[in-house]
Amino acid sequence: MQIPPPLHYIEHSSMQQPSPQLLSEITAKLLAIESADAASSGPHWGAMHKLLLKAKVGGASLLPIVGSRDLAELKNVIATLRGEEVVPIIKEPAPVIAEIDPSILQSALKMYRRRMKFSRLDRESKLGVGPMSGGANHRIESMIPPKEFPLAVWDALVLAGKLRREGQGFYSLIDDGTEVQW
């Protein structure tokens, strides 16, 4: 999956100049976002997203900005809409995941497998799978990992190729079998 480039890399000719009224609404909403605290700014970001879609800003490039609530990138988009010069944002590289002890990784994977096994057994032990399902079995393929280990452990297991990130906090096993070799 490719992440679209930041909007300040898109040429100015690809964005149309919005109406002055729409620009003033966008500017007012930017001020509302800046003045609101992080917990209450959600509705403002949603309204900003709608305004920028009205201004014909590309939706695929806009979603990461609104989703991550990147205020600096949003200011660059608005500056581009106004026809102003855009200041490129230099982002620091992604943090390196700390080295985690292999015994911790092994016990986390063991706990994940055990919970997956018990979840599957629990699901299969039901008398019926529902009156409307036609009797089909539903197999559990992924689950949210146990909270006893931090997220860094699960990310390390993804990097080690033992788990796969399925989205929304769910992980699934890649090798559903034998002993783990580190």
C-alpha cells in the first residue's frame, strides 16, 4: 500500500482556487482547530475535512492529514489554496523499535497462541452458530493481542514475521504451527 505524497508536493496547478467565501470558512475553521484542545477538536477536524473536499483538495492525500490531525501539514494545504508559498515540512524518521529480549517475544507469542486456541475452542463449543447462519462454522482468524505485553512487543513480532497486522488493533498468526526459533 503506497502512502500518497504530502499535499505540499503536489503542484499548485492541480488545485483550483476556491471561492473567497470558502477560503474564509476554511481560515475560520483553522482558527477553531488551533484554539480547541486536542480532546474537543474532533468535530472541527471533521468540518475542516468537508470544507477541503468542497475546495476540491484530493481526498486520498487529505485523509492522512485529517486522520493524524497534522496541523502543520494542514496549514501548508491552506497556504497552497491561498496561492502562498509553502514551507516544506521536514519530518524526523520513524522511531526504531527497541531490541526486545527473545524470551519475552517467545512468551508473548505463546500467550497469543494460547488465547487464540481458547477463543477458537470457545467459539466451536457453542451448540449452534445461530438460526440464520445455515449452520456454517465461523473460524476465528485474528484477535486483539493480550494486554499483558506492550504494543512494542507485538510490533517486534510483526517485524520478526510471526504475526501479521490486520488493522484496527487485530493481529493474526503467520505460522500456525510448531516451535518458534529466534
